[in-house]
Amino acid sequence: MMKNKPGHFPFTRGIYKNMYKDRLWTMRQYAGFTTAEESNKRYQYLLDNGVSGLSVAFDLPTQIGYDSDHPMADGEVGKVGVPISSIDNMNTLFNNIALDQVSTSMTINATAATMLALYIAVAENKGISSHKLRGTIQNDILKEYVARGTYIYSPDFSMRLITDVFEFCDTHIPKWNTISISGYHIREAGSTASQELAFTFANAIAYVEAAMSKGLDPNQFGQRLSFFFNAHNDFITEVSKFRAARFMWATIMKERFGVTNEKALVCRFHVQTGGSTLTASQIDNNVVRTTIQAMSAVIGGTQSLHTNSKDEALALPTDDSVRLALRTQQIIAHESGISNHPDPFGGSYVVEALTEELANDAFKLIEKIDNLGGTISAIEQGWIQNEISNSAYSYQKDVDSGERIIVGVNKLKTEESSDPEILKIDPKETQKQVDGLKTFKASRNNDLIESKLSILKNSASGKDNVMPLLIDCVKNGCTLGEVADILRLVAGEYK
């Protein structure tokens, strides 16, 4: 693997010749809470402190297709992300933010197509063409079935929505990453590093196959595929994992799908430091953990990075802890000297051997999934879920026995002198979101809403691309929950 230089197939050593010497990675801080107005304040704060890309967290009702005023949303509005139900919410979220000058990443899956439609509509309200928009929609539903659970529809219908996004973005939003295929949540659920690689790329293979069956060209749509990986605690393993990821994806695209366009061979990825590694005790230790993990991502050649805040094992992060997490990235970028050297660990016996070992182990797991009939079949049989569960159990058993040391948890414990300051969600603020949505719905032309939703239902029941109709629906006042309910009528809910 070492014989290949950075910027050359199979890109083990990096996707660009000079890597960060030419351009630093995009620095993001995942954020969203309470209301669109409060979240917008956090985005403005982050932009003022030097983030180069926004990363939006949505609350649970938004993720699973319920408006903030739905009974299922009670008690969850604004808790783990921002509530977005309407075009008004989306306009507020990006108020005074130049969408043609900032890259926006949105972590949303089951309702990803609708959220992208809202983003496009907001840009149009600002007079910005969709051709100028840059960013990423996660849009990765397969990992939801095995690791996270925020799915709505069956795998087949979900894949239809995903490939509709691929097809639409190819001509309407050419700078947009149509999917962020996530190993992050697979690792958070308890997988090993090699399983994170294997299950992520097995999902990616399923997406490519689905798009090709729709008549799309992997040489074209493959250019806008992106990935999302975890940076865990084992520093050398993580550096090697990121190198192995590039080697694997380039090999898969070239040998399995016959891709010849070099831009469709590169594995471009975002990294987030390991949320599951953060501890609720001795939270200052989390700064050290996050720094080590962030360095592994940079040395491993990431294109985008989010660093977790020290207090996230307790609550949503405060402004001060978010700033410290961002400063961690900035210090690595500007003071460590790491960014001057593409693949600085390339040639290390340990790193080269581990890179090869991780790739080989992951390819063996992908072969097993192929033998089970592919990713969706393996999910329906529960095989992938079972593999992750076994790894998670083994890890926890090692922690409980003390064989794996977690400083401040099972070794070197101390009494906490005081409770740290944490960010608390004000229920009065989230009630404003609910009340505002009710007012929004009451002020619309509801005959027009019914007409637009009826047209969407007829289209979704056929084979037309739903994206243009989703955009038309949300521009005319249909809410995210209403759109999701129409699609529920068409596709049913997956149990």
C-alpha cells in the first residue's frame, strides 16, 4: 500500500497530493437545540469563532417525521436537536446566514428528502440558486435499521427516496453530497473498527446497486457520495482505519462497479470524535480523549471534522465547551505542524500492517454479507445487528472486569468537587415552537395544502421522482409531518 503516493489510486495515503498544505479540513461543530431561533444563535456564535461549515442536529420528532405539535412529539421537542416542522422554522434557522458561502451538513435520514426540499426552498427565498448550494445530507437509512432506529418506511421505499435524491441532485444541486454513509453510528452501537468499515461499505454497495438499477451512472453519482466515520480511542488503529477506508472504497468502486472516473473512486469523509467514549465523571478528561481522537482523524486524512465537547456525556454542550472543542481543531491545524505532512505515518511498519489487516478483515465481512444475499437481506436476517451486539457485549465485559481501563470510571476514580454547569432546555421556549406551529397551520390556505399533498400521494404511489413535488409542497406551507404522513399512507411504516 505504501508505494502509492497521496492523491493517487487507491488513495491509501490521502485523496489529494498535498492534503492540508493546500486546504485545511472543514471544521464543523454539530449543533441544534430548543428552537430554530436558539439554534441560529449558536450557529452565529460558531461562525464568529471560526467554524468553516455548519452541522445541523435535528430533534427526534423531526427525525422520525412528526410535527412539533403531534402527540408523539410531546416531551421531545428541541431536546436532542432543533425542531423543524415548517418553512418558517427553516427560514429562522438560517436567518442572516449566506447559504451560498457556507457548507451545511444535515444529520437526517428518514425525512432527509423533505429536509433537503426545505433547505432548497429557503435558499430560493434568499435569492440563491440551488446550483450554488454546498453541503451534505446524511440520507443513510440502512444504518438506522441496524444501529440507530430512526427509520419510518420499509428498506425498499426508503431506498427509492434516497435514489430520488441522487437523481435530482445530479442536475439541480451539483455541489451537494447526496449521502453521508455512516459508520459513526455503527461504531457508537458497539462495533469494532473492522466492522465499522465493513458494514459502512456494505451499505454503500447497496446504495450504488440501487442507483444503478435506476439507470444512474456510478461514474457520475459516485462523485457526490461521502462517508462519515468515528474516531475512537485506539489512536494507531484509528489512523490505520481511515487509510484502509480509502483503499477499500477505491478498490470496490473500480473492481466491483467498473468505475473509471477518478473523482468517483475517492472516499471523501467526515469524522466525529467518539461520543460513546466520553465519560460523565471527570469530564475534563474528555478534552484529552477528544484531542487524541481528533489527531487520529487529521493524521488519517479526513476532509471534515467535528470535535465533541467535554460535557456531552451529561447534556447538550454549553457555549464555552463548544468553543474549547473548536479550539482543539484549530490548535491542531495551526500549531501542531501535522497539517504540513500528507499521511505523516505512512511507511510506519505498525500503521502499514494495521491498515492492511483492517482492510482484509473488513473485506471478509463484506463477503459474508454478499453470501447472505446482500445488505438488506443481512439486516432482515438480523445478522449485522447480532455481530454489533456481540462486539458491544465483549467490549463492556472487558470494561466491567477491568481488563480495559477507562480512566475515572473503572480506575483512578476521584470525588467530584462540584457539579459542572450544563445547558438546560427551557420548556417555555419549546412551547413557543409548538404554539408557533399551530398558528402557522391555522393561517395557511388549507385547501391548497390538501391539493398539494394529494398530488404528492399520487406521485409517490408511482415511479416519478418525488423531489420536485416535495419542494413544491414545503414552499406552499405543507409541514414535514404532513409530508411524512402522506408517505406513510403510500408505503406504510416498517416494523
